[in-house]
Amino acid sequence: MRTQLEKGTYGYLNRNKKYAWKKAALMLSVPVFIFAAAWIIKGTRENVMTVVAIVGCLPGCNQVVRAIMAGRYRSMDRGFWEKIEKEKGELSVLYENVFTSYEKNYYVDCVAISGREVVGYSGDPQLNPAEAAEHIRVMLKKSSYKQNVRIMKEQKAFLDRIRNLAEAEPEQVPFQGDDRYPGYTREEIIRHLLMAISL
């Protein structure tokens, strides 16, 4: 059975890390093969295929940078994921999010979406929850979606909030549709935007 490499799912970061390194190895092996083959055939490194191989290394080097970035993060704890799955009901959730900005990245284990609420949990000890929440709120607002964003650092408080959101009737937010996302509900658009700003 083939595992899908899908953002927002449990285990995504670990799968993405392996995939990124495999892709980098493949992308770098092609120019190395071209270089070696041309050297063997021509008997010298001084040929046009050497230039082709050097230029061909650029995409592979770019992929190595992506693989290094992906290697900085690990998937969330399976036990905590199971607790969230048990409590979330019909809530739309995204797991293992690395929200990116020009200054820094914010690792948020889980984000739940309900009406105007976006609630997240991060186990990253270096994450400033208010700063991460503000970044997410600003990015959503730039796409014309005003959301109340809160990032929590305590698992119990987050699970309680998930349970409350799952049990409550979701807030009805007026929504006329968005020409940029035809056929999407408001919640699906928020989900898509959050995945777009995440690694």
C-alpha cells in the first residue's frame, strides 16, 4: 500500500523528509552520470557535457536545501494525535504545520478550524504562541479572511478547546463564495490558505 505525501496529515513531516532526500539524490545523480559518461566517452573532462552537468546540478542543489529544511522537523507524537482524533469529531484539522515567514518558521502540531475560529497547539518550546498566531491571522487577512487565531502550548487546554468546538454548533459566517476558489466552502478555503503558507 502506497502512503500519500499529503500536507496536513499525521506523519507528513517524516514522509516529506524521506521524499525530499530521495528526490535530491535522484536530481544530483543525473548530472553526475552525464559528467562521468562524457568523461569516459571523450577521455577528458574538458567538453561541453561538463558545462551541462554543472548547470544540471543547480536544481539538485536547490532540492538539497529543501531537504535540509524538511530535516529540521519531525512528526508529532502519535499518542497525542490519537487523542486529538478521538476528540475532534467533524472538525477540520491540519497536522504538522510549519508556517513560514521571511523572518522565521513556526511549527504548530495541530490546527483546528471552526467558523471564525482557528485554534492550534504547538509543542515547540521555542515558539512564541502570540507571534505565531499573529502571523497566521495576518496571512489569512491578506487573503480577505478575518479569523480569530489562537495557538496554545498546553495539550490539555487544547484538547478541551477541540472538544468544545466539536460539540458546539459551528458559527455561521456569511459567505457568498470566492471566485478564486470556485466550489469551495469558507472552511475549505481557510484550510487551503493555511496549507499554502506551510512547508
